[in-house]
Amino acid sequence: MNIVVVGAQWGDEGKGKIVDVLASRADLVVRYSGGANAGHTIVHDGVSYKLHLVPSGIVYPDTEVVLGTGMVIDPEALFLELSQIEALGVDWKGRLYISDRAHLVFPSYKAEDKAVDEKRRYPIGTTGRGIGVAYAKKAFRDGVRMIDLFDDKFFSRLTPQEKRFVEPYLSRLEPLLVNLVSFMRGRVSGNILFEGAQGILLDLDVGTYPYVSSGVSAPAGASLGGGVGPCDLDAVYGVCKAYTTRVGYGPFPSEFRDHEAGLGDRIREIGHEYGTTTGRPRRCGYLDLVALKYACEAGGLSALHLTHLDVYDTFDEIGVCVAYRIGGDVITEFPSSISALEDAEPVIRTVKGWKRSLRECRSYDDLPSEARAYVDLIEEYTSTPVEIVSVGCEREETIIRKDPWKRS
């Protein structure tokens, strides 16, 4: 069975933990997009792993992982990450592969990334890792793919600086490269998990453009970046938090306002809402059901996997954004216009909190009725079932309502 896991908000939804849970039964995990600007933190057997390029399934000794065609890869960052997880006891050799069509990120791209952002009509708050430049060069047909490093004619056209950068990595990269389409053809009988980066609302086409990532972070990217056809994908799962966060610039209708700063600070500290890659604090807001429903529809999600529900354990009441007020009109459709989103005021519905810890709950029936009502509200509004509920950062703190590896 082939399943896709994507973020259903603006990234940072807890995909790392969900992928870790699902990867325990996967034969292969394919990361299909993004670069070192993405970050996953997973806790496995009491050890915390901070991953940026390497798929989360790497912590399972019998699971193969692939850095897919849709990724842009900084080899220096990659091998540093591999050395770090190796120091934590992960033996990755012989089960990590890289699509030979994946593009490279060179050091010069990072300075260019920041310089370009300063000159934009709308600065987006780039992480400065050169990801946008790599994707831009790819679209401009001036990028460098992994396979190109081993083409003497192509290699001769690299700049002296580019050659000096990649030469120490050539002997280590070459045995990892695969023709991904052929590689995937030989693994059609197993359980394959396609892991996305960022989130649907950061997708280049269906996200809040121009405040988006440069790659394809919507589920459709799993086909192109994962070396399979769209009909080969059996289910698509979207991960969302019990509230909403965003990093960097861009519209965020349900963001806590100035008078709600204390609420935002409280959630940020309880939920540890700081970037895995950058360390910068995330913007926090009410769960935005308007945006989440749009993500479910734009991504064709089979189900939602809800994380961070336990962050609300001590709250008397919980606010949820159920509509936007724009220019006197109340709407429930997610606008395409950035100006409309920037002007939108959230219409908040308040629901009762549960005032008890959820971290010991191991079945859906163990959840207090107020927590189940919160989940019911999400399902009803988005017309999408919530099939996994995370009540803590540990792997066992996960309630599975329906087996994700089986579709009826």
C-alpha cells in the first residue's frame, strides 16, 4: 500500500511524529520535496532526533529511505546530518538512497537567497538556506542535478567554486544515487510512505502565494517527486495541530492579536513552538477551520491526523475560527487574494475545555467528552475524518482510531 503524509496547515504540524508512527510498518519512506529548510523532530526509544533532509523512517533498522526527485539537497548539510544520527546509534548505510534527478544546493545560493528576499515586492522571511534559489534555477533550467556531477562534460561547466564544494562529496554520493522510477518499480509490493515537507498552505500553487515554499508541498508532489504515478497512491493523510502556527511573513487570519499575546505565549511555551531548523518562535493562533477545510479539499485528503491536542489540557475554554469577516461580509471560503486574507478578522466560536491531562489516554473512548467534542467539530466542519489523535510527543501517546495502512 502507498500512503502520503502531508502538512495540512502552514507546516510544523508534527508530521515527524506521525511519520515515525506510520514508518514502523513501512518498508520504504520517500521524502518527495523540500530541502534543509524543513525540520522534523521525532522521539524514538527515548532519543530525540532532529531531521532536516533525511526521511523520518531512518530510525527503523529495517526500513529503507529515499531523498526524492522533488528535493533540493545541500550535500554538506546532508552528511553532517547523517554523522549526527550515526552518533546517536542509527546505522543508515545500505538503506539510504538519493534520486539521481534531485537538485543540488550550492553555498552561493544561500547569500543569493537572502539578497533576493530583500528585493522582493513582498519579502517572505526566507530561512536563507538557498532552497528558493535552487528551485528557481531548476525552473529556469539552469540547476544542477545529482547525476550531472558524474557527467564529465557537464561537470566541466561548473564554476571553480562549485567544483571545490562538491568534490569532497562525490565518492560518498555516487553509491547512493538511484534512478527513482526504476527503483520504485522494484518495490511495488511493499508498504511505501511518501513524506511531504512544509504544508499544503505553503504549496507553490495552492498555498498563500507569494508567502509559500518554492517546491510542491501539496500531496500531488508525491507522484512526481516520489517516482510513481498518481494512480499508485492509495491514501493521503493530512497532519494538523489542535491550533494553528505559522513561521515567517504572510497572512494568518486566526493569529492571536495584541490583546491575546498572553494566550499566544502560553501555547508557544506549552507546545514548544520554536522552529526545528531556525529556532525562531512560531506565530500562534486559533485553529483555523476555514483554512483547514480548504487544505482538505485542495489536497484531496483521505483523513486528518490531529496533533498537540494535549496542549489545551489546562484551558477552561478553547477558541476556534469558523469564518472570516472581511469588509463587513462573513465568509467561510478560503480566499485566493492575499489582501483579503490580510484584512480578514476571525469569527471565533468558543468551546469548553476538558481540564485534565490527555497523555495517559490510549483509546478514543479514554478521551474526556469535551476533547471528543472538539474532534467532532473538526470532522464536521472539514467533512474529513480524524483517524489519529496525538496526545503527547512520545510515540505511545498516539490514539489510532483507524488503521492507516488499510483502506476500506
